[in-house]
Amino acid sequence: MEFIATSCVHSEIMKPRPNKEILSFLDANSVLLAFPTVTEIMRGIENIRGAQRDKALKLTDALNTALRTHTYLDRMTPDVAEMLAAMLACKQLKDLWIGNPSANWPVFREHLTIAALSICLAVPVATMNMTAYARIAEFFPLPGIYYPGQFRWHARPVAHPQLVSVAVGQHATNVLTN
């Protein structure tokens, strides 16, 4: 099955002791690397490059491997921009796009961009951050929110004429087809 995976899912492969469920999920599915996810991972690498050069090089190698083995999603089209603009205009989601600028490491907030891509492409999001995407789904129905660490849907795919039953890893579920 195809998913847009967030940085918290993709960065798992870079950890010394990665979550086995997430690795299984990544192996069993077609996982798209979106521009915001790649940017967020690259930012994390840049944050440590000066103090931990060897670790930064290992992480860069891991990211390059992920870019070779997963599909890079470069669909920042006008329809995605329109959806993202609507999300940015939603005051209830303001905290998902405005970080704390006085923080030592201000948070890079790309939840809304990933959600806009998910909606426009009708591809569910795979994330470990259920809270942010559940809040977005209150205002903008996502085509699904999947928690790969526990092989479960937080929000099942929305009703769609092409809804079918398929397997996600070892677990059967309903998903959208293209």
C-alpha cells in the first residue's frame, strides 16, 4: 500500500535501535518521501553537523539510501498550494504552523504541508504523531492516518468509491486505490 510517511517514521531507520514494527512497515509498503519530510530530516542533520560530524555523515548516508529506495514525492502543485492555504487560514490549526521562535531549536512545522499532499493525492499519512494529524482531520478529512509503530489506523481512510480491502504489512485493512 502507498503512504506518505512523516519524518518520525523515516528517521526510525537512522536510529541505533530502530523500532522493528516500523522497519517491517517500511519494507512491506510503498512509502513516499515528501519534500517537507526530507527537509525536516536534513535540518536535523544540519543541527548536529558541527558538533557530531561523524554522526551527521552516517545520517546523510542513511537519508541518501532512503532517497534511492523510496519514491521521492515532488508534487508541490497549485492544488496542493490551495489546500495548504486553506489549512493555514484555519485559526484552530495555527499552532501547527507557527512554532516558538525563541526556542533554542525552533520546531520545523510541516504537518499541514504533508496533510495537504495527502488530501490532494488521496494517499494516507503514516506517522507516529497522531495528535497533530488527528487535529488536522477534524477540519480537513485526510484519506487515512496510520500508526506504523502499532500496525493500526488512527483514522481509517475516508469513504471513497474505490475503497478496497488490502493488507498493510501483515494486517488487513481498507484503503484507497488510485
